[in-house]
Amino acid sequence: MKIPFKNRKILIVGGFGFIGHNLALKLKKLGASVSIVDNLQVNNLISIINDDDKLPNPGLSQKIINERIELIKKANIPFYIQDARNYHEMSALFSKIKPKVVIHLAAVSHANRSNKDPHSTFDHSLRTLENSLDNSKNAIEHFIYFSSSMVYGNFNNKKVTEKTICNPIGIYGALKFSGEKIVIAYNQAFSLPYTIIRPSALYGERCISRRVGQIFIENALNNKDLTITGNGEDKLDFTYIDDLIQGVVKTIENKKSINQIFNITYGSARKISDLIKLINKKLKQTNVKRIKKDILVPERGTLSIDKAKKLINYKSNWPIEKGYIKYIEWYKNIFKKY
């Protein structure tokens, strides 16, 4: 039996990010009472204005962020500009909102940035998580934590499952795995019901996180080279945002998701060169520049989604031929406006 969304109080911590705002819009459409808390500092409006991340197209990134904000306002989703690192302010918000479901997304969501600035990553990832967990214990029905495929480290097989031993490389993967362990510990100590979600290689509308799919499109539109490591044969389990959002919805509405870890991805890895072929088809022929691979970037591949299929009836619907093409068309339109 599905848990109804109607008027269900859901709090998204870090809800103005790429995943968060798309998720908030979907949950609102389903009838949930959604609230967002975000300080807009990490990979968001304030960091763009302050040029913290030295983005190559800050004006375009700000336009994308503004589009997120306008969509949230139009949907009448309450949002609170609050730093999730502040325990007392977060406690006050929890008391005010009284959520039944908490989705924790607050984090530095990029491996390269995490490895360059571990203090900030720790501060924005684990400290925020601690505050969300402590205010959730003995108070909510479901805590959802977003981890990453990076917790696996190098894929020793073509496909990994949730039972695969995790051996993360670098700061980002290590902190995500630490977060998983802390969430599980809160379940052990306080019986906090949880679900851990491991996405992979996300792409889609209104992302400014400088993931490979976004970089390729921006570079092509700006007549710049596409930079890849090696010969383009590396594989990633590219996942369109709508598949991930559908997986989260399935997680919230199905009690079988409680105290489980799920890979929520497309479920079939593709070569980096496959993205380039789609760029060449839909935009223009581009020059490819090859560089040496970063030793902190693990060898990856397919994440098995069999567990999510079996327990919560998850199904991926967006191969790159469908999802990435849609993303390219959206990017072309906003680039013209910019």
C-alpha cells in the first residue's frame, strides 16, 4: 500500500540545489506540503555573485539559478534562507515546520571542489547532516540521505550492487560514505527510519554543478574544445534528473524503502564518447582535447538498480538518447536568452 502524499509535510535541506528544487516541484505537484531550507551559499546564488567557484559563465549560471527561484515561487513552496550549519536556527525551523519526512541534500556536490577544499566540504556536508539528524531523531517518520556512487571507489566489476564493498577515493567519496555510516548509527541509537540513495553522473535542466554533461554542452555552445581524460572509452552510469526524482518519489511512498540503501541511476553505463556523438549530432562538430586522468577520479561503470526495481518498483526511463537530447534542447534555449 502506498503512503499518500496529500498534505504530507516534507522538508528538503539544501532544497535550492539542482536535485532539491526539481524534487520540491515534483512533490508539490503530488500534493505534499513541501518546505525548503537553503543558505544559497554552496554552488548557488551567493557563491555565483561572490565568484567563489570561478565559473566560466557566471552570468548564465545566475540566470539558471534565478529560473529555479522563480519556479519555486510560482509553485508557492515555502523556503527559508537559513544556514543548515546553525543548530539552534535549524531546531527552530524543525519546530515550526514539524516535518514527517526530511530529505538531506546539503553538501558540496562536486568531487574536485571537495578535494581542493576539504574543510569547507566537511563543514557543509557533515555538520549540516548532524544538525538534520539530531533534529529528526524521535520526531519524524522517514529520513532520506543522498550519498553518491563515489562511495564505491574503483569499480572492480562492470556492475556494482548495494552489497559491493565500498572503498572511496578522495575527500568527497570518503565524506559521503561517512555520512552513510552516521545515518545508520542514528538508526541504531534512536531507531530513526532512513533510506540512503546513491545516484550517479546526474544531468538535466538547471544544473550548474559543472558535471561532464553540462560542461560539454556549454563548451560546444561557446565554440570551445571538449576536454576528456584518456580516449573517451571511460564509462559512467549517466542518469537524467527525472529518473532520480521518480526514484525518490518511490522511496517516500513505499514502506519497503525503510532502512535500505538504493542505487538510483539509469542502470547502464555509457562511454563518455557517446555524449560527444550526441553533441556533434544536435549542436556542432567539436574538437576533442585529451588530458591525463586525475588519480582521485575512480574507474566507474554500471550501478545495478535491481534492488530498487524489486523493493520499490523503480524503473528508469531516460537513456541518454532521450534525456541528454532533451537537456541539450533546454540548454540551447536558455543560452539564446542569455
